[in-house]
Amino acid sequence: MISGYFPSHRIHRILGRRSKCVGLFPFRTCFYCTKVGFVAKRLLSEPKSRFYGYPFVYIRFNACLSYSSERNFNPGSRSSSGSSVRIVERDDFDEENVDYGKFREMGVKVSGELSSSGDNNGGCQKNQSLNFGGFDEFEEEGDNCCDENDDDFVALNSYSVQCVRTDDVWKIELEEDEFRHPLVREICRLIQLRSSWNPKLESDMRHLLRSLKPLQVCAVLLSQDDERVALQFFYWADRQWRYRHNAIVYYAMLEILSKTKLCQGARRVLRLMARRGIQCRPEAFGYLMVSYSRAGNLRNALKVLTLMQKAGVELNLALCNTAIHVLVMSNRLEKALRFFERMQIVGIIPNVVTYNCLIKGYCNQNQVENALQLIADMSSKNCSPDKVSYYTIMSFFCKEKQVKEVRDLMEKMVKESNLFPDMVTYNTLIHMLSKNGHADEALEFLREAEASGFRIDKVGHSAIIHSYCKQGKIDEAKSIVNGMLSKGCNPDVVTYTAVVDGFCRVGKVDQAKKMLQHMHKHDCKPNTVSYTALLTGLCRSGNSLQAREMMNGSEEEFWTPNAITYSAVMHGLRKEGKLSEACDVAKKMISKGFFPNPVEINLIIESLCREEKMDEAKRFFEECLNKGCAVNVVNFTTLIHGYCRKGDLESALSLLDDMYLSNKHPDAVTYTAIIDTLGKNGRIEEATDLTVKMLKKGLLPTPVTYRTVIHRYCQMERVEDLLKLLEKMLSRQKCKTVYNQVIEKLCSFGNLQEADKLLSRILKTASRNDANTCNMLMESYLSKEMPLSAYKVACRMFNRNLIPDLKLSEKVSKRLMLEGKSAEADNLMLRFVERGHLSPQGE
């Protein structure tokens, strides 16, 4: 949710299909070095500032004949050339939203930029609307194991070589003015105030939303630093009455989500497109596939191909490239190669992007020879390698610091492919070498480029400076800065910030402060990153309070702290033990619209619990939860564990109930902490019930769970109950040493009789762990002055081909002799002689 006042329920609106088929942009991947970006026919954005400094953004739309406009035409609506008001049908209202039932029609103004004209006959799709029945049945599965079969490639069979395709493209330009539009700026401001939301602000935003054009809605989404906030705004806007997302907004949202791990959000947006009658092109499925891949869910990423086939959407080369890229980035190169072969069989001809993805896969697997061979084979397949093909292998060589191989490959690029090194070539080498910590080699290429007549800009210099600073070589970094000034290449704020960070890394915080003053003198105003680097250095040197004062005075210096700034100061205070001040910084961070992540929240809660400040930890946790921070199960478990260590079992159990109310499901660690505390307080029946409840919920006991249960039950001498519970646990999760642990724990508590009864359970396997357990039991018998029982344990070990500890057995033998049992003592030593572990002469 964007705020607590946004409606939590879904408002189903009255929808109608568009009168014209709105074409959507084609999708193709462009591989560059270590990334695959979707750059050609897609929404491009590269933020220059926090919200509004975006350059031109191009969204290209391809009028491929996928659906005829007549088949998508709603008989109840008018043509797009006429009035935009249409008679529509009611679509799936919730019972709680019956107040909206009185609205039987709504005005939908289709952007003129998005409307298409002309008759789209001869398309590949023959169905009148997308069949998303399979989409709703699409189940989430983990990626714990990815079968090596090719069932996911069946969708390739649906490719039709005879399918007619057109390349009619029109372009919409999302200019910087869209981001600076007053409506866009005001909505972004209201979104920032989501922590202090009220009905009036929601009413204002609802009024502004209806005045936004589709491109301005896209600008609002792109202006959000947090993709989750953008997604929640998208959901909220979709629920508003008399407003309807344009098709371009759906694709902009999908593209944003494709850069994150929010695969569930992307899946829901795709489902909304189907329900709203928005044409789903292969690009939409490609975005979902990439999002699944980023989330590490390869199985569901590949199932998107099957989903697309069920929806009746024609497969294209761009989506095949996306599938290969997903496989490569998931380290499934062999499967990517099989997919590559299959797509050629069905008639999809690979292009240079396809080969570049495979080259990247070979480099990721350190198979650079195969990558070079693939480049050599490309020319014979009427697909000449481009510079990206060579840059990918060069990047691998740069990572391995193989400068000679880089130079050889540059010569090969010129001779075989007639591709000459240019500014991009040298910039790529400089950045890759600097990124991997090879600043000296990067400096060599910089000088070589300048000798060849190329002028390396301040970005390349800054990369080398940053690499030197990370290595602590401040003098070399300062030398490059002086060289930039002598060449007329004035350092910018990025360059100076790298030097400030370098000073802080080596502990020269005073020098870093002087560098900031030097920036002011040279008309280079430090930005948030510059001050954040300085504050981080102050926190590292133990001056977190000074860092907090500097952050609080940021308005006087005309800079604004960001989430990283608050996090750095917060953790600096926490490490110095100033937990109250750290909580204050976290609360201020939340009030400014920056949410600490679960790891940051957990660190503070854990520190407070360690200091036994449970009330303060609970207040901080509740504030994070109420303000909409991403609180997870680990945060709940940490707080529960803190209560358990303090002995406040009732508070721990109450918090366990709160987890269910917050839709957070406890894991095995959570249950184990409470089970241990229940057993410690003697409430063994409740511990048993909770363990059984954990098993019924499908949670597998961990090794810590086994140790906890065994310890508490043996402590209470409830061995029979323990064995019954262990049988239930073992039926869900095997543990080979469980009975060894029981025997050893019984020995530690002196309950040797019960331990001896369980000896037969471990002698069945006769492993080294079993021998150690038997030795422990023998030693326990000796400590109780029961050498004959220890002798019997040793004999049982010999019968299972286990050898007792010789020194321990000698002690047993001596004790037996002292008690007049010489026959047993001699027999024990003879067993060692028979097995060659003791010589007769030595005996």
C-alpha cells in the first residue's frame, strides 16, 4: 500500500473493450558486456536526478498484425474517432463495493497518440481475445531443482514461419518536460507524504490522477526510487472510479518490474492487462520472464513460454533471445544451447543478440575458447559479430587481468571483422579493468587511447580514480586528478566524491572534509553521495554523533539525505552502542519516506534485545510495521527470541499470534525458540503440542530443533514421550544422529539406564559417530564406578565390528581387576589383540 488510507480492497471497475486495437511496442534485447537491456523498441529511461532529471524516453510501438481491430471492437462502444463515451458491461464487482453499482457507464479517453488507424488483416493471431485461462492456473513453484528435460521448449512448436509480420512503427517521445510537469511533480510530492496520509490528501491525488495523461502517469511511475511504491501507486490508481490505465502504462509498469525481483507484481499486472482487454504482446511476457529470472525462479520463468502459447500470442525472436538470456544468467548454459538448437529447427533464425547471449554464457562458465570459436562460426552463418561480441570476451580477459589477450583480441577484431577500436572500446576496457581492481592496467589503456588521438572524458578518469581509492592508493588518485586539471578536463562531483571516499577509507576524515571545502571553492557543489561518503567515514572512525549532527544540518548546506545516508548513520550509532539515537534516526528516516529494509530493522532489534531493552525494541518494531516497512519473519523471530531469552514467554506467544494477523507465517526457527522456552519453564506438554503444530504446518525440523527437543525432554526425564515425538519428527525430516544425541544427553544428565536401553538403535548402523557415543556411555559408567556395565558396552561394540577407545578400555580393564573380575578384564584386552590393535608382547 502507498499509505494506510489507500483502500485495501480491490475496487472492480466497469470496463469495456477498446474500440480500436492499440498496438504495443515490440521487444528485443540488446546485449552489452555484462547486461542484457531492452533498448531498441521499448521504453528507455536513464535518470539524471532523483525524480525529474530524465532525458528523452522513447517508446516504440509496432503495429504488428496480431489482432484485427474488428475482432477487438466492442459492439457497445463507439469508434475511437467519435465520442470516447461507451456503453459497457459490469465487470465483477465485489459485494462491499455496491455503492459503485449505480455507475453504468464511464468515459474513457483514449490517447490520440496511442490510437491506430487502418485495417490489420492477415495477422498471426486468430482468436478474438486472449485466452488467459491457463494464466489463472499458473502456479508458483520453487526453483530448488530444475529438470534437465526440454518440456519448457514445447512452446517453440507454435512458431509459424508463414506468419505475416509488419514493421510499421510509430514513436512516442516521453520528454523531460513530462517529468517536470506540475501535475507529475505534485503527485510525486503526495506520494512522498504517504507516511502521514489522510483522506484529504487521497482526495487531492484522486482529483489530480484524472487530469493526468498516460505519458504523465508513466512519468510518475518512473520517478519513484522504490519500485514497490510505484507498483502500489499503479494498483491504487487502477482501483479509482472514472479512471482507466492506458495500455502504455501497463507496459511501463512491466518494464519497471522487469528490473526487480517483484515477479508476483509483474504477474498480477499481466493478469490485469488480460482482464482489462489490453492486447498482450510478447514483450509483456518477456518482462515477466526476466522478473522471474531476477527472483531466481528459473522454472516459472521458462513456464512463461507455455503461458504465452496458451494465451495465443505468437512467439518471436526477441522473446527467444530473452529465454536464452534467462538461462545464461541462471548458469544453465547447456539448456540454453539446446534451446538455441531447437529454435533453429522450428525456423527462428538467430541474430547477433542471440550469439552474444551465448558468448556471455561461455564467459560466465570460463569457457572462453568456446566463446572465441562461436565468434569464428558466426560469419559462416550469415551473422557477423559486432563489437559487443568482442567486448564481452574482452571483459572476461579484463576480469582475469589478461592484458595481452585483450590486445590480441583487438587485433583480431580489426583483421577478421573489420571493426576498429574506438572511444567506446577504450572506455569499456578502462571501466572493466577499474571495476575489477586493475587500476594500473586501466591507466595504461587510458594513456594508449590519448596517444591514439582519443579524448577520454571525466567518466573514464573517475573510474580509475575510484579504483585507486578502493585500494587505498590516494596519492595515485590525486595524481590523476591533477593530470585532469592540466589537460583541461575539469573533475566533476563524481570524481571528487571518489577522492572523498578514498580519504575516508584510509581513515583520513579531516582530509575528506578539506576536499569538500575544495569542491566549494572550485564551483563544484557536493551532492548527497559526497556527504554520505563523509558521514560513512565519520561513523567508521567512531564519530557517529558528529555524523548525525551533520546530517541534521543538511538543509543549511542545501543537500538532502537519502536512504543510504540514514542507514549509514543509523548503523554507526548502533555499532557504538547508542541504540536510542539509532532508533531516533530510523524513525526520522521513516518520516522522510525512506523505509529501512528488513536487515537494517533486524540489526537494531537484535541490538536492543541483546541489551534487554525489550520495550524499546517492541515500540520500534511496531512503528516500522505500522508505517509500512517491509517487516519479515526474521524480524518477528528476533523479537520473539529476545522475549524468550528474557523469560517473558507470554509476550513471545502473543507476538506469535500477531504474526498470523500480519500475514507472516512463522518458520521452524520461530517455533524452536518458543519450544525451547516452554521446555525451560517446565511446560513440556505445551512444547509437545507446539512441535506437533509445526509439523502439521509442513515445516521441517532443523538440527537445532532436534537438539532443543532432546535437551528439554531428557532434562525432564520424559524419555518415552521424547521417543514418540522423535518418531513424528523423523517421519518428516531424517536425522541420522538423533539417537546418538539422545544417548549423549542422557549420559550428561546421568540417566544411564535409559541411555543403555537405546544403545541397540545406534549399533544398527555401526558408524564412527556410534563408536563415539558408545565411548561416552562407557566413560559415564566409569564415572559412576560401574566398570562391568562399561565392559558390556565394549563387548557389544566388538560384536558390531566397532573398536572402543583403547585408553578408555584400559581404564575399564584396571577397574575390573580391582573389583576381582580378572576374566572380564583379560577378555577385553584379548579382543583388541585379536583385531590387531594391541600386541601380545605389549600386553
